[in-house]
Amino acid sequence: MIMSNYKMAESNNRIIPTEDKIFGINQAAKKMAAEIGEDKVINATVGSLLDDNGNLVILSSVVEVLKGLNPNDYANYAPIAGTPDFAKAINRAAFGSYIPKAYTETVATPGGTGAIRNTIQNYSKRGDQVLTSDWYWGPYNTIAQEIERTIATFTLTDDQGKFNTVSFEIKVNELLSKQGSLVIILNTPAHNPTGYSLDLEDWNNVIRVIKDSVADGKKKLTLLVDVAYLDYAGDEEENRKFFPLLEGLPDNILVVIAYSLSKSYTMYGMRSGAMICMTGNKEIAEEFKTVCSFSARGTWSNCNRSAMATLSNIYSDDDLLAKVTNERRQYCEMLLRRGKAFQDAANEISLDTVPFDAGFFVTVRCENAEAVGLELQKEGIFIVPVGKGLRVSIASISEDKCRSLPPRILKAINKING
């Protein structure tokens, strides 16, 4: 339901729901579980990694570091852009062995959300459209609306299940014909909500398109790469191979990496992350730090110092870093097994899913997704309708449940759609 009659608040051209959709479905799942038993309910709505018993996965190696902090590490204000040690640590966390041969600057943000907000605020104008794929994380739209922008989309995949370069190119050029600058958000690897990942060929096509689109030097383009699920997309090195492709771009193309500690270090509630720019121009990098720090000061002011200290301490000790990485890798492998179980079961019955590689979610394509979702709830199955599909959180259910879901989803789709 959407708010329509305002008493004191102003709408400011925003479409505001009275309740968050995912929260509402999650609450309905919990209510049914309390009434008929948790074993009779599959709650595949949660966007956090849970173990097979439904408990939040928390990296014990990270908790040990957090418990060892001194009072100054959590009581004192952090600098607006983050501590110097945090900036060094989060660059290593984001890029791994692919530290950019470029000018980089880092500004701390409350998770990846803050990085998205500050990028849109500083690299687009009021009234501009921001481009992302047709399947996208819903808060992109919320963030854009809140600062008086709107979301435009291109078709993520083509008929062969590959990145749809044609649709991407058409939309980039269309938007740049109407506005002087363009922010593009690409969520990869392990895209939310589909689990799709761009490969190196896709990246080369993206780079060709964006370079061609601003080749005359009259327009500006900012490419925001949302890597929230980077460390749960499989091999850590393999999934970072695209970073060098983002080096050496023209000065009128700025790359911004949105990195979050929420998933990678299971610090969801500590709201920590960063936005990192890549550019061949030192002045543009310095400008990035200045304008994004200004925006930070005008919104959340500064970020969680204890999270910064935790990451800094992890990256100051090679043995500790190896311990954290190895513990996370075990959970990543668990998640990959869940995704394979779901996808194998879906393929066996020709259930139509958006191409999936890795990550927290799989998306099933279907018409009348809201009605199908309600039909599934009658059977104790709770998943999230998203546009012309259903988002299944494989992060929050066991491998066995992942394997059992596809035929039950298909049955509901057939019942509603014939």
C-alpha cells in the first residue's frame, strides 16, 4: 500500500509505501511459523546469511577482534572520511591482489548504501535518471527518489543468457542525449537479486560502450560498481580480475567501487563500508574525497569507528587475515552448494530463472508474481515478488530446502498462470 494523504509530511515527489515489502513478508512467515511450527515454513526472504538452523552466520574470527578493541576504538569519533588505517585496509579488502594502478581515494560510508547515496548525490543532478539493470535491488529506487532522481533500466540478459550489451548501449546513449552526466550502477559479481555475474567479456563490452558514449568529451559518466557480494561469489582472486580493466579510462569517466563490511565480515548492524574512486587524474580523485566527505558530513556525519578498527586490525596481522578468510570461505562454499542445489532442481523441471552464478539470491521469472507469492504462502513458502519474478534467498535456507523449492514454485506458477 502506498501513502497518499499526507497530514504534515510533504511527498516531495516520492512514492512511499506504508510498509517495506520484504519486512512484511518476513513478518508473515514468522507469524505462520509461530502458529504451525518452524519445520512447516520455508522463509526465503532474509537478505542475511543464515546457517541450516536459521541462525545468523557470524564470523567468530571477526568477533574475537571486535572483543579485543580498546575503549578509544569504539567511543571516539572517527574522521569523516574514515581513519587512515581503515582506508588502507578497505582498499586491500576490496581489491585483493589487484590494487589499482590509478589514483584512488576512499570515503567511509554506512555500508554500501551510503556509497550509493553519495555517488548519486555528487555525480548526477536533480531530475536526472540513474541507470541500472531491469532486475535491481529495490533501495536503489528509494535512494534515488530521496534525492530527487529516478531510476532507468536496461535489460540485464539477452536470449542466450549473456549480458545484454545491445540494451545497455541503447539506454546509455539515450540518457546521455538528454542529460549532461550519467551515473550507472552495476551490481556484480553475484548480483542482487539474480545471482548473475559479469564475466571479462561482458566487462570489455561495458567499457567499450561507456568510452564510446562520452568520446567527444562533452559528457561525463560515473560507473558505480556495487560489489556487496564480492566475497561470496566464489574464488576471491578470480572474481577480482575485472578491476584492472577499469584502469586507464578517460578523465570524463569516473569509477566508484561500493564496498560493504556487512556480508564479507558479518557486520550487518555495524553499518560500515566505503566508496573508493579510481581515476587517472589526481585532481579528480581529490575532488571525489572533498565532495563525498561533504555529503557524509551533511547526512550521517561519520561512521562506526569500531568497525574501522576491527578491519584495520585484521589487515595488520597476516595470520588473523588468513583465519578470517578461511572461515568465510567455508560459508561461501556452503552458499555455493545451496545455489547449485536450487539451480540443478530448477533445470530438471525447466523452471525459468535469471542466469545464476553465485550469491545470496536466485530469481525465478514469472507473470503475476504477487499472486504466485500469495499462493506459495498458503503452502508455508515465503519468497519475495520482484517485478516479473520471485526472489528466493538461498542465503537463508538449507541446501535441502533449496533443492525442494523449484517444483513447489513451478506448481504455484502453473496454478496461477495456467
